[in-house]
Amino acid sequence: MIDIHNHILPAVDDGAQDLETAFAMLQEAVGQGVEQIVLTPHLYEADIVNGTGEWKKKIDHASDLLFGLVEKHSLPIKIVVAAEVRYQELMPVILDELKVILGGKYVLLEFPFQIVPKNLTRIIYEITVKGFTPIIAHPERIKPWQNDPGSMEELLNMGCPFQVDIGSFLGKLGPSAEKLSKLLIERDAIHIAGSDSHGIHQRPLYSKAGYDWLSERYSIEYADLLLKINPAKVLAGDNIQVYPVNLDPPPLSLRDRVMSFLK
């Protein structure tokens, strides 16, 4: 398997807080069958508002420490370093100066959980016109999209792959994220499943559990698509097929309509 979203790089964000934890998370990934991993620390505007130099230095230092430990213990995993980029006004600087592009084509892009910019179409256009394709990180966890799934359709129409957090469809990240993640899966609107792992015990890696869940409920081929084939396409810079879909939620049952009325 390939995991393209996690917070394993040590002491750079709210993920692994030290080298020991980061290495233990990589060991866990290997134990679950992950053969290649993309380390994606959070990149917020505050990190680079005074320039990109400190960010580069911080990421390079953490990477050197972790890569050294992996080599020392001959851990059988391939590692790439990128970032989970929060949308911000400094996107042009990020795309031009920082190593956040995967396969020369893709950037893992996230939006705030509580609000989505109104000029969403223009935001995506300004990234794609530079030759890059945003992968939308955990859309099922964004509250405005939980309330109005149909508003995500424009992203699919513009060719943006969706990356779901495995913890969402496993029910580990709340009922709203679980509900929307399963709707997106049912509508064929999920293209990659990522761990978004933050630690050993809190927000742990769920790659094997996610693979098994998808295999049992859908098919091995579908699990391979989300955890092996499409992530490999990201790293190779190959096109991922993204189709327009209808994301209107199914009509409420009589019981749900009654419960909604009583609220």
C-alpha cells in the first residue's frame, strides 16, 4: 500500500512530537503493509508569512533525522516528503518555492473545517493554470460540505481527486464525517484513501483496517484502487480518472423526516 497523507515527520506540526514516535509510526506502517509513504506536514500561512526559509530548514532537519534512523535500521519503506497545504493567499509562493508537488503534478490541498472560500472555482483554476492538480484532502470532514454535499460537485467537474481519511468511513472521526465519506464512496467520488495519522495511539494509522473494510464491503479491486493504484499514479504524475457525479443526498426516510421535524 501507499499512504499519501499523514503527520509522521517529527516535531513540525500536531503529529509526531519526537523522532522516537515518528519512527514507531513508520514501523507500524510497515507492519500494516505500507511500502511507500508520503510525509505531509501541515503548511499554514503562519509558517511562511515571513518567508519560506525557516519552513525549509525545519522540514529538512526533521527529514534528515528520520531518514537517518530509517537507514540505520534498514526499515523497508520508501519515503517522500511533501506537505498538506492549507489554502492561503501565499499559494503562488508555495507552488514556486517549496517542495510540495507530487509526481510533478499533484498538490495535497486542504480547506478550513468550518468554512469554504466563496471563490472556490477561481482558487482551483489558479492552481491548475500553473499545471498542477489539487487533491482535496478529507472533504468529508468539512462542515459546509457535510451540510451541502452537492456544493462539492464543482471540484469534481474541475478534475480534482478526493482523498478520504480512512478514519472517517471507519467511524473514528464522528458521525457527520462517516456519513459523508460513505456517500462519497457510494457515488464513486473518492479516489484515494489516506491515513491522516497523527500518532501511535491518537489518530493512529488505519491503512490495513481501511483496506480490509473496503475489500469486504466492495471488492479487493476497489481497495487496491484507493490504497495502491491511484496513490501510485500520484507519485508518478499520471492522470487519475475523476468523473462528474451527483452528490445530492438520498431523500430522508419517513422516520428521519419525523425526527427532523421534532428537532
